[in-house]
Amino acid sequence: MVPIYIFGNDEDETLGRILEAVLSSFGTTIYTTNKNASVPDQNCDFCITELEDCKSLNDTLGIAVFKKSFVPKEPVTLPNHCISVIDSNHDKLKEQFCKTGQIVVTCGTKVTDTFSISSLDENQASVSLQRTLKAINGKVIEPCEITMHITKPYHPNKVLAAAAVLLLAGIPWDSPFYV
């Protein structure tokens, strides 16, 4: 089971719903907005949980996705086994993670970002993984181009976050990805 935690404005569930739809093609997926949930459901392949803060994660393995709306009230500390996915323009959060040595996957349009869109049209996006990563199952992911087939008009940052979660969850890069 791959736990995925989403942090940010709880009024915007769009990213959670996108991840639920994308991941359901690859296994049983549960999405919950239970703000008090701390232990993911073990009876699924992917468990997406929206949380208000990181305190309840303890020593959990998983993927932590931070929406642009996430405003840290105190320094963010995640378990060592968590991989963070953030928008590269989220400067406060990037600065905090740099100080802690936390593994951070950035999504944006800069050449220094881990995931970037190399081309985009109304039907598909080519997402570029620009450095070697390790999925939460330990599999090494080499730089590559991922084709994301777009079924609805989503903001490019949501497409990038979905691509990052798919690869970090261990889904092979050459699988058909529909967002």
C-alpha cells in the first residue's frame, strides 16, 4: 500500500480527486478528506489522505504532496521515509526543507526542477524527469520523458504533481498515464 498525503487548503480537493482518478487505473485507490486520519487503510493499493498538518505522520513511509495553498505555521518536519512533492515557486517551504535535508521533489518550469513540462497541448503533456529519483519501493527512476494524456483542462502544476506521484509510487514511466 502506498500512502499519499496532501497538505494545503482543504476547500480545494481538486488535486486529491485528480490523483484518485489517475491512480485508480493502477490499483484500488481510497481518497479521504478525514483531517484526523493518521493510519492509512491497509486494504488498498493507494491511500490518498488530505491532512491539515504533518504531526500525525510519525515514522510513516509515503509521499507528501504540498499544495501551493499550504502555509506552514511552524517548521515542517516529515519522517525520513517520506518524499515531499512541492511546487517550485513555494519558496517558504523549499527554504524550510533545505535546512532539514528532507528529500524534496520540485515541480515547475525551471531547469532546476525535478519535474518540468517540456511540451503541452490540449490533449497531452510531455513531462520531463530531470534527475534520478528513488521510488518509495526503492526502485531507481532514471531521467525520462513521460506522456500524460489530458482528459480535462488542468493547470500544468496539477499535471506535474500527478506525474511525480505516479513515478514515486512505483508506476513504470512508460505506462499509459491519463489525467
